[in-house]
Amino acid sequence: MDSVAREQGVRGLVLRTLALTPSGALSPGPLSASAVAVGALLGPLGGVLVALGHMLFELPYVALLVKWAERFEGVLRRLEKPLDVAVAAFIAYFAYGLFQSAAAALHGAGMEGAGVAVGGGALGAIATGLALTGLNPYFLAWWVTVALPLVRGAAAHGAKGFAAMYLGHVWMDYAWLALLAAAGAGLSRMTGLYAALLAGLGVLLLAFAADMLARSLAGRRLLPF
């Protein structure tokens, strides 16, 4: 009976993971916007590479949370404002690259202009996913707030529970970011729309950065999500 109960517990954990993951994976944010921009240069593969960079930080972070969940909550509270400032600065730099790429596209540089935003092709896409994950306080906090039941459930079911929970979560990141990158690739075939896409994403990223700073430093939100 114990083994049957454990199997049912793991299945329940996977179902909870599938229910909660969209609140994080599919929410609008800098990582989603960057996948669209990277997709303009690399196609759907760009989204996969951004997701890989995301996972390179997320997997060990979640593994540590499963082991030391209670300790991390206090650390995150102390680091929240410095992380907000750091990620806002990174987002602003990425947005600057997008504006440069948009200008290059309008002057005939075409797809090569996106290299400014991606910053190194495939490795730049992975680095972008890594940075926009590891420096994002909302991502860090999501795992110890919304997803805390998943962390506790994984801890209760050992290595098998952790593997089932994380696999049930991470495939959505890959699928969603690849889909966004494919959308970016489709628009990139039309120079005018491509330049407008990059400029629009740059403006969106600056809005995310401003909202992040306003929430952290002034306790006010600029965006409704």
C-alpha cells in the first residue's frame, strides 16, 4: 500500500505542477520578450536555447529549494531590491541592443542586425536565458510562493518526486519559448515589420524594467500584470 500511495502522490504532484506552471511559464516578462527577439535571428531554435539558459539556472535553484526551502525565503527578501536593480540594468542593456538592431534592419542590415541584441548567436541566447532567470526576483520568488506546494511535494517524495515535478514543469518553458521564437522568426522575414518588432520589444522591455524598479523602490506598479 505504501508504494501505491507514493505513486498516487507523485501523480498528484505532476497534476499540481501542470496546473501551476502556466502562471509562471506563460506569464509576460523579459524572458518571453527576449525569446521573440532571439527567434528573429535563430528561429525556433533560439527559443530552445533561451529555455536551455533558463534551465541551467532553474534546475539547480529548484533542487536547492527542495532541500532548503525555508532558508531561501529570508535570503530572497534581503536580496530583493539589489536583484531588482541588477535585472533592470540588464534589461535596459538588452533593450538598447534591440533598438540598435531595429535601426540596422531599416538600413538594410536585415537579420544580421539582430546579432546586436542577441550578443553572440547561440551562446548569447543561452546567456540571455541564464541572466534573465538568475537575476529575476519575480522568478526566484515564484518558486517560494506560488510554486511552494510543488517544492514541498517534491521534497516529500524524494528524487522520483523531484524528477516528476521538474519534468512536468520544464517542458512548458521549452514549448512556450520555442513558440514565441517561431513567431519572431516569422515576422523577421518582413523588414519593416521586423524593425517594428524589435523596437516594440525594446519599448516593452524598458517598461518591464521601469515597472520592476517602481515596485521595488516606490511600492507602486506601472504595468497591470
